[in-house]
Amino acid sequence: MVDRVEGTVREFGGRVQEAVGDVTGDAKTQAQGLYNQAAGQAQQAASQLSDVVKAQPILSSLVALGVGYMIGRLTS
């Protein structure tokens, strides 16, 4: 739960940072804002995935096994 809140805060901070970059015309600040938004969204997604794995461990294991099998077949 903490990761999800941190991700949301980081995403919001990135939006603010991007807006400041837009207003000041600073491309570096805009890029950092976009990076922080993406990092915040990734942190939220990882937290949600963790919650799903904890709630459904057997199904998650079967999905991971299937994905691993498919990757193995595609790369061999």
C-alpha cells in the first residue's frame, strides 16, 4: 500500500515538474517530470501486481510458468 501511495505522489510531482518546465521553457525539467511520471506509474503497477500475486499465488505461478514456457519456445 505504501508503494502505491509513493508512486502516486511521484507521478503527481512529475506532472508538476513537467508543467514548471513548460512554463519556464526548460526542456531538462520537462524531461525529468516525464521520467518521474513514468517511474510513479511503474511503482503503482508493481504494487498492484504484488497484491494480485499475494491474493492468487497458484494462478500467478501458473501464469508465470506459461510465460516462461512460451519465452523458452520462442528463443530456442
